[in-house]
Amino acid sequence: MTNHSFISLTTAAKRTSLSRSTLRNYSKQGKFPPLIAITEKRLGFLLADVEQWIQERIAAGEAK
């Protein structure tokens, strides 16, 4: 069974050191994982997607 945990926009911002508005814009532009409607009023990201994005940034930085 796969664990699909959600994290909030605020938590994603803390984990990436990016602002909430930057994450929203990046998500809309396809530069960050998509926001998912958890409920009618609550949006979030899949934790695994955010962690993968972070690892990709680390790898890109190490390649330079």
C-alpha cells in the first residue's frame, strides 16, 4: 500500500523556503507539483511530490 500524505501550502512553503504565492505561481506554471483539492475549501500537495521536487533541486545544484 502506498502512503499518500498531504501537506498544506504553508508547510510546503516552510519546507522549500519559498513563499506561498511563489509556490502557487510555480504550481500554475508547471514548475512545482500541482495543488490538490483535499476538500471544497482546503488545498494541499502530496508530500512525496514536494520531496521529489526538493531532491531534483538539490541534484540540479550539485550538477553545477
